Amino acid sequence: MTTMTERKRRVTGGVDTHRDVNVVAALDERGSELGVQSFATTPAGYRAALRWLRRFGTLEKVGVEGTGSYGAGLTRYLHSEVIEISCPNRQRRRSHGKSDPVDAITAAKAVLSGEAVIEPKTRTGKVEAIRALRTSDRSARHARIKALNQMRALLLTGPEELREQFRGTTPWRMVRIAARLRPGDPTTAVGATKYSLRLLARRVLELEAETAELKSILRPLVASTAPELVSRHGVGTDTAGALLVAAGDNPERLSDEPEYRDVRWIGEAQR
């Protein structure tokens, strides 16, 4: 039976997050340990963790490490339960060695002491969509640059007849010519180089199409999310997108400390 004292107890939770398991700790208002338990990183596991924490009393706050990685799912769930999430000082904890229960307890203590006070990004709105699209856009652009550099390297060390064929060409013309090459025998030096150049050139063209498609989605999405931001001189879709992702969908979570003021202004541009 739950006593009157237990019903009035104020509980702070701490979570050490992993790919498959979250280790959850519960402390009372004096910092005394109430328990440590592991839960699966599934919706059912999130619900079980919340029920377990509330068994000890009135749940006030939960400190979750890795809210942007392994802890993202749990963070979204706890936000729906209107619980403030704070991210503890991971670097300081790691300097004392790795221990999941200890890390979970330390996370809770960081919240209880007031050291961890920043609410994480909600990752549920337009800015989260921008973040996801920018991830694939960056990947495509980096892969395109890598393929172009590999083509240049092949031509630099390749057979003389190929070097002469491509001498003085612009990168775009190099790609267009290489995409139409007929390798012949790919087991010879000339044939293998032509074959590799053609594959790389066609990869570049595919990546160009990917980035064009992503831009057609990102441009109106970023503009509708923060019209004031993109209207500023020198702020294009890429820059605005990066700034929005830094601020998150809920920039009001940030404090008024000087290091957060610029990011908070970006949030104002979303409204």
C-alpha cells in the first residue's frame, strides 16, 4: 500500500541511453537513490519506464543523455507527457569511467542540482523535416565531390591517350564526356580506366539529380518555416536551413544566456 509520505515524494529521473536498452534511475528530492531499472527502447519500454518512475511519487523532471541520438525516441515520448527533459554533462561523467547505473544516477543528479536545465529539441515539426532532408543532401554533395576527385585522380595517372582526350576540360564537360565512354575490354589498362571513369561520371549525374530534387523540396520548406530569416541579405536556403536545425522546432527552450541569444532570434524568425 502506498503511504502518504510516498505520495508526496518528489521524484527526479535520469536515463543512460543505448541502442536497445535505456537504464533509468530514480532519486527523491534529497538525492537519495530509489532504484535503477533497464527498459527496452520501444514505445512499450518508454511507457513501462514512465510507470516505474511514477511508482515512487510525483515525477518532476527527467534527465536524458543523448536526446539527439539514442535518446531521441524516449525524449519524444516524455515530451508528450509534458515532462521537462534536461541533458546532463556527459563529458564530466565519462571522465570517471563508464557505468550505466552510475551514469543514469548522475544524469538525475545533474537535473536535481540545477546543472542541467535545457530542454531538448522536440524533433517533431518542420525543422526536423529540414534536418532529415539536409542529411541526405549533404551526403549526396559529399559523394559527388568524392566521385569528381576520383575521376581527376584516374585521369592524372591514367593512359596518355585518355589524359589528352580530357585535357583542359571543365569538371562538368569531363563528366559528360566520361558518361558516354565505350570502355572496350575492361581487363586492359585503357579499358579499365574508361570503365571506371564512366561509372563515376554516371554516379555524379545521379547525385546531381538527387541534389536538384532535394533543393526543390528544401527551398519552399525553409522559406515557409522562417520567411524573415531567408529574406535577409546573404541568407540562402542552405544557411537558413543550418541555422534552423541548430535552433530546433522549439527554440524557446533555450535560456537568455549570451551564447543562446543568436539561436533564440532564429526561433523568432520562424513565427
